[in-house]
Amino acid sequence: MSTHTLVATITYETAARTVSAAIDAAERVGVRAVVTVVDPSMALVAFGRADGATPHSVETSRRKAMTAASTRRPTAAMAPDLAVALEHGSGGLLTSIKGGVPVVFDGVHVGGLGVAGGRPDEDARIAATVLAEIGADAEPAR
């Protein structure tokens, strides 16, 4: 019987680079974004807020990142019948709003990325763009 497990975690350097890339990608499409990167246990690793971003986007980006890290799935992939239950069952910590994606390198899940500030579809496109820019896998780990 094993006595412990090892959990891969995104490094601060990679998380900070991800935040910077996301704010830049959002700016290119006219969005003032708030970006959060968490580790697989939903702990904050890096955060950034573009000048002029809306205050509520701080919390929204955090919840998107936490959801993607916890479920290992994009927030947009949440089944509609689970969306309300997920949000209520987690005390509002998790969300089904588009813009959260798991961060995976070479098939290894290392965290979650949450982008907020634009329309949900814009946030999701920005997040996908950033995954490509940082060399992360486009598909979640299984």
C-alpha cells in the first residue's frame, strides 16, 4: 500500500509567464483581463489584472481557474444539468462560466488558468490562445 502521492504543480515562473501572456493576448483583442493561475489543489500561484479591468472579474477569474484545476476540464465543458449543482454544491467556489482551462504539459495536469474581463466566449478564446503560446497541451489530461 502506498503511503503518499506526488502531485505535479505549475511553477511560479511558468504561472507568471502565463498571466503576462494572457493579459497581452486579451489586450490584442480589446479586453482588459484579469488572469488567475492555480495549482491542482486550487491554491493561487500567480495573478494579474490589466489596468481598467472590472473589479468583479478578479473573483470570476479565480473561480474559473479553480474549476478547471479541480475538474481537469474547461469550464465551458460543464454539462448544463451539473452547472447549478456544481456552483451550489461548492459554495460558489466553482463555476461553469467559459474562460477556465486546465493547464497540462506533456499529458501532466499542473493547474488551472482563469481569464475574465471579456464576454465568456472571448475569455475562452483568450485562454486557448495562451495555452498555445506557453506550449501547453490543447486537450485536458485524462
